[in-house]
Amino acid sequence: MSLGFHRDDTGKRRISNRQIDFLGWLLFIASALCFVVASIGHFWAMGGSLFFLIACLVFIIPFFRRDGDG
């Protein structure tokens, strides 16, 4: 997967929708990690934070799979 900018027909650099989606998921993961750290010592908050982190990681898996893999 290429995360670099590409140029459109006019020569301007553009970021693709896939790159924007990937960046969004990285920010969600960073947020989930912050929630995990903030919830240390609080059982239910830690559980929710860990589930949120795991969900974010599951949603980012398609970015690392080759196209056409089911």
C-alpha cells in the first residue's frame, strides 16, 4: 500500500480517499490507546477502552490485505 501523494491530471498533489480513511483509523487507534491509559485502575472503563482498541485494529486489517482477498 502506498501512502504517498499522487498527482492528478493537472499535476497537483492529491491524497486518495483510501489514504484519508487509513489516517482516520490511525487517529482512532491513538485515541483508543489514550483511553486505555486514562482508564488504568478502573475495571469497566479499561474493558471498554480495550474493546474500542480491538475494534479499531480489526477495521484497519483491510488496509494491509491485497485487493481481491475475500
